[in-house]
Amino acid sequence: MQAMTQGYRSLSLIIDVHGDKLLYAATVAAALALGAGVGTVFATAP
């Protein structure tokens, strides 16, 4: 149980310190996925 508590604390610390970087990476990944989806729709349009 103590290992789970320490793991949660370390994960919480990582998110506190690097939360903006994680959000930035998630935003870039979402934009790439959306762009690929839109590109696929327009590439298959007659």
C-alpha cells in the first residue's frame, strides 16, 4: 500500500512540474490526428 501511495505522489509531482508540457504534447497529437482524418476525407472525395 505504501508503494502505491508513493507512486501516486511521484505521478502527481510529475504532472505538477510538467503539466504544461504534457498538455502541449497532447494538443499536438490531437491536431495531427485531426489533420490526418480531414486529409483522408478529402483524399477520398471524388
